[in-house]
Amino acid sequence: MTESKRSRVTFAKVVVVMAIVFVLSLGLCGLSVALSSASAGQGTIYIVMLFAGAAGMLIAGLSLLVTLFAWAIVAIARSSSRKAAEPPSPPDDSNRPGT
């Protein structure tokens, strides 16, 4: 039986979600650094925001790398399996002498 297209999670969807998480985490890091330098006395909340943003960037960045690598491997495997499944073409007789 085949899976429906709606029930499958494609690599493109995972890459988009991880890229969004990465950008939001990057923004959180930048915001926490900007706010912590502008204010004095409330440093702990900005340190927590900085670590949360850094953790999000680390996890999303590594997930992006792994997903893109897996996507490339699957694409190569699919293209090679399609070539192997095609029947060989008949030989070209137009260059043979005497025909």
C-alpha cells in the first residue's frame, strides 16, 4: 500500500521549520544582548534569554545540517534506483557499416 501525500513529512517542511526556529533563536540572542547592555540590574533574565536562544540556534542548526545531508543522500539514492529500474536501450545501428 502507498502512503498518502498528506501523511508524509517531507524534507522541505522540516528544513523550513528548522530555519524558522534558527532565525527566531538568533533574534532572541540579539535581543537579549541588546537589552542587557541597555539596562542595568536585571541581568539574570537576559542571561536566561541568551542561553535559550543559543540552545535553540545550536539544536536548529545541527538539525538543519543533518536534514540537508539526509535529503541529499535520499535524492542520490532515488535517482540511482530509477536509473537501475529502467530497461537498457537498444543499441544504435546507425553507425554500423553496411546498414
